[in-house]
Amino acid sequence: MSETPPNTLQYRFDGPEDAPVLILGPSLGTTWHMWDRQVPELAQQWRVFRFDLPGHGGAHAYAVGSVSDLAERLLATLDGLGVQRFGYAGCALGGAVGVELALRRPERVASLALIAASPRFGTADEFRQRGVIVRTNGLDPIARTSPDRWFTSGFAAAQPAITEWAVQMVRTTDPGCYIAACEALAAFDVRAELGLIGVPTLVLVGSDDQVTGPAEARTLVAGIPDARLAVVPGASHLVPVEQPAAVTDLLVRHFSTAWQPAVDSGTGQTAVPGIPVRAVLAAPPQPVAIAEIAPAPVLEPPQVMGRPDPYDTGLKVRREVLGDAHVDRALSQADDFSGDFQEFITRYAWGEIWDRPGLDRRSRSCVTLTALVAGGHLDELAFHTRAALRNGLTPDEIKEVLLQAAVYCGVPAANSAFRVAQQIIREETTPTE
């Protein structure tokens, strides 16, 4: 077990001290206990390192802002322990951390397994909406629906104790850290970089995963040059919990045979890997489909000369604040008459003003809501109320903004604004069952 300063993670080791290190990364809302059924077998030949995400499993609530920040915090933890090179297996958000490590610090990753992972997890809107729900209602609505996302219906019905364990695991997570992790996943997108991953990779997915299913797994395999696909029948998103024997067998096979030797930067020689050789487990009780898919070409980003055009930044900020669905709808409706205006507001309103460092986005939302009330722009007030929730304002804070506006903009204007904002807040903060 570990003490955790702000720049490191809560962790534990299992297995021989002199064995190669194998890291197991958890999914959002889970703790290192999601790997309990894999550890006894893996710890026979690896030094198994498990960690908790910030605010999960009793870990200190030092939130991280991005997947890359989480990867750096993991590396800082490993540096403090003297661990330089390791194999890595991660589930969902834990898989995103593995991708980040393989892309940014490939010299430290000997082999990689990505479980229930994706180069982009759904849409940014979905995760920001989840953050809005947690900020307004707490984690209970997310906790109660977690078994539906994580397990097949048959497993959940047959294993009520595990189902309740899953609910309690989410319910005891720090809400702020959960929201920050949602924001990190909303911003995660490595689709154009998959071809740069140079370590042997196993992509493992449950056949019934409705969150990051076989389609996302095949995208990973198509993009990573040295990758193979394993589909586990009868499993959903949290496949290590639902089909532990099949997952354990696949991990043992992969890390026993696909451990890339380290390269000495001084001599250029490859070191002999310290992986013990032994017979792998018997085949799991259900067959596992493994397929090879050819790599996809890597697109090089265009080179920009001189001062960067703020359009791309503006489009990114506009999507983050207003949501993909709103922006896609606005751009799709643009024609020869309105297209220049859409380009104008993307470039200057969002690329120049909203991206300035002088105010954070919460403050900019407060200013924007007040200005829209003053101008009587109720249509824009509706989608900027949604934006304010995404930017971290609570319904009570939005109420205070509108009360302040009532004093300085007039009661009739605020009356209309309250009616619009009330409807939007109900829509955005009502948990979906």
C-alpha cells in the first residue's frame, strides 16, 4: 500500500519483488479491486502493480485534468519506486492511460493490453452531460445505472453481490474527481496517432460491450501496427470482472510472448527481457475469437506558417462549450448566405475571445448569461445555459446570475430568462435511467 502526495497515485504491489513489473489500470468509477480475480495467476510470474484513480477507492481527491496528466502522475509514482520499464494492461480510462504512455513514453512500455478501450470514447457531449448530472445530483444516479453499462443482464441477475459491489464502488467515489475524469475522457482523441504506437498490443473486448464495443476495438487494431484482437463472448464493458478466466488467460499469453526488449540508448544493444517462460493456461471455457487487421495509414497534420489561424482553436472551444450536436447543427445549416457568419463567430468569438486566458470559462458563462438577459436573446440564452452547466456552473449559481441580472437588466427580462433557464436545467440535470 502507499502514501499519496498530490503528484502521485495510491498503489499496491503483488508478486515477487524481482519479477518484471506488470501494471493494471482501472476503469472510471472502479478501484484496483476490479482486477482481484486476475492477480493470483499474474502474480506468479510478474510483480503486479495496481493503482487507484484520484478520488477512487479512498485515494486522495487530487483531480487530474487530462489523460496525459494522469499518465504523468502514474510515471511520477513509478519513478519514486525505481520502476523504469513495465508491461501495461488497462481497462477503459485505464486503457486510455496505456495508449498515452505508449505514445509519449514508448521506451518505458514493454507490452500493452487495451481492454474495453477506444481511441475516442463516445462524444465529448456525452461525458460533459454526465459531469452535469453528477454536479447537480451527486453520484447516486450514475452508481445505480453502472451495472447496466458494465455487465450483461444475465450476469447482473445471477451475481447480485457483485452488482451491489459495483454500485457501492461508484457511490463512494469523490464527485469532483469523477467529473474531472469525465472531462479528461471528453477531450481524449488519439485516432490520428494510433500508427505511432510501436509496442506489441493486445486489444481485448467483450462481445456484448455497449460502451466501447467490438467496433471501437477494431478501430484500435486497424490503427496500431503490431496489434491483435481478442473478442470475449458473453461479456460486457467490465470484462475482467465478468469473464475473469478468459481475460487472465489472454493476458498471460500476451505478456509471456509479446514483451519487447529494452534498447540501451548508449550502445544500441537490446537487453534480454526478464520474462520467465512457462506453459500458458488452458483455453478458457468459452472460445475467444482473435483476428488480425491491417494497419491504417497515419495522416500528418498540416503545417501552419506564421501566426496560427484561430479558426481551428475556435471550433474546438466552441464544441467544448456548446457541445458537438449544437455546433454540428449550426454548421450543417450554413449556406452561401450564412456560411461567412459561422466562420466569423468561430474564428473571433470562440478562437479569439473565449480562448483568452484572462477569465476562466465559468466566469465567461456568467458574463454571457447576463448579456443575453439584457439583450433579450432568449434563443441564445437557452444554449448558453447548457454551456454554463458544462462549464461547471451549478443550477444554484445560474439562479444567482439571473437574480443579479433582474436588478440591473429588469424584472421582465429576468422573468423570461428564468422560464427558459428552468426548462434547460430540468432537461440537462434529470438523470436518465
